[in-house]
Amino acid sequence: MIENPMAKQYTVGVFPGDGQGPPVIEAATKVLSAAGKKFGFSIQFKEYPYSGEHYLNTGELLPETTLQELRELPAILFGGVGHPEVTPGLLSREILLKIADRLDLYISERPVRLMPGVKSYLRTKNNEAIDYVIIREHSGGLNGKIGGSVLKGTSGETAQETLMYSRYQVERCLRYAFQVAASPNRNGKLTLTSKSSLQPHVYDLWSRVFKEMGETEFPHIERNYIEVDDICMQLVRYPEIFDVIVTGNLTGDILANVGAVSQGGAGYASIGSLHPGKTGMFGPMRASAEFYETSHLQANPIAAISAATMLLRYLGQEPAAAKIEEAMIITLATEVMAEGTLLSRFQTLEVAEMIINRL
């Protein structure tokens, strides 16, 4: 059974994974442990070995027994999985996405915030301009579950992927997005985005629920709609106009990468995969190939430590999360750290110690 958020002891599952995953997750767990000592709670970390290296050594991906264990945990820290000797996509599909699917982690939450001292790739924008949240529906849409191919390998081969959403999936995602927009640290603005011109049936459903829910449950939230091709341009030109963005599975995946570049690169981008009230999974962004390079001693841990603050908020430990963020901001503002996934002057665990010393 999931532990009470008011409890002082938590068990968190840890998947260090491959590439830069192990060092940045180690940095995040050290910061979490230090915050626990300061704020009066403790976290027991239950480590799982499943990764590309583990698969090559054992042939094992993710056992059913582990999935059962994860359902009983309040949260998971996940590094990343990828290996050049493993079929592309296999590890993500059979470990990371399998956890998200089987635990019904239907929200992918991507805070996009440029911290002081970090350079955005949008060189004309400062930290006051880039501060928004992307809420991506993560259980439906184009997710590879509905579709197939015929006459594969012949000149007549035909392949199909089907975009499908139920009202239930749309409602629960939009309700969560409205709740985020209504939270004290946001500005009460929610933007729905899609490609309604090419997907009129599915996004007619999204837009109707968006309007109905906004009018009946969240009348104080400012609502607007922008087509996804337009929002990609606006996120580069005028990121300061956005507060909370909600969208479907595929478009959310793309926008998250626009956001990551805006906030300084993948080394600063954290992800939360959530089922509110149940298990949540948190970790650094894993889309960049740089994440799986071998410069592990100088892997940028900020995304993983930011993910740790998301985890603490999920557990109800807001003061600890806020203090870690304050320590990160001071560290980043006073030390030239990195651009992207690699540190320029320090080692991974040195950065973790800098943050711990400022708690």
C-alpha cells in the first residue's frame, strides 16, 4: 500500500540505469538523504539493476515481480536506459515505458524553468522569461499500441498507426492540468495545443472537454488554444506568455524537447511521470544521446536533483523541495557549471556536495 504523504519514512525505488544515469541518480539520492536529515524524514532507497548492461549480462529486462513491488512504492527515481549493443527502443519499451504503462502513469509533467546562472539556447531570453509547465497525456494517443503493417518487406508494404483517446483519458489529464494552473506557484493560465486541422475528431473531443471543464469546474482559469506548429514558434519567440500547457502524447513529447533547449539543455530538464495519489516516477530527461556517453564523472546532475525536488513535492515534503531549489539556484548563480549534460569545471558528486552544503 502507498505510504501516507505525512509519514516520516519513505521507500523509494531507484533505477540508476545506463550512461550518465548512475552518477546523476547517486547525486540526487545524496541530496535527498541530506534534506531528510534537515527536515525530519528519512528515505530508504531500494535499488533495481535493470538496464542495458544488466540485459546483456543476464538476458533479463523487467520481471513481473518488480512491477508488483513498484505498485506499493510512493515514488521511483529513474536514471535512463540505453546501450549501443541493444536493439534501439527495446530497453525503453520493455523497462521505462512498461513501468509507465503497467502503473498507469498517465501524466508526464515537464517543468521548464531557466535557472539563474544558466545560459538558454534562446540567447535573448533570461530566467524571468522561461518558466512554464508542460502537461502531456501519457496513456493514450499515438503510443504504438494500435496499428500494424501488412506485406512487410515487399513493394506493397502498408503501415498504420492509430491515434485514439477516450473521454476518460482526456478528462483526467485536463483536470490535472487545470489543477496545476490553479496552484499557488502558477499564474492561472492554461493553454491547450494540438493539430486539430489534421486530427479533427480526437481534438474536437479535447477542445469540448477543455471548454466544459473550464466553465464548470475552473471558471477562474484563463484558457486559450494554439495549434502545435504555432506554439513551437511562440515558445522560441515569446516563452514568457506561457504558464501551463496541456496536450496529447506525441505533441507533448516534441514540446518537451523545445522546453529542454530553452532551459539550457537536457542536463537541466527533469520529468515526472505520475498517477496522482499513486506511484510517481521522476528523473532527468533522457532523450539526448549525450546522456549515454561515457563522461560519467562530469555528468551534469541538476536535472536529476530537480527531479528529486519533484519527488519530494509528490510526497508532500514541500519545505524540503523548496530548500533544495534555493540551494541549486545559489550554486548555479555563483558557479559556471555547464551547458547541457556535461559539467565544465566540477565532477558530478562535487556539485551534489555544493548543494548539500547550502541546505
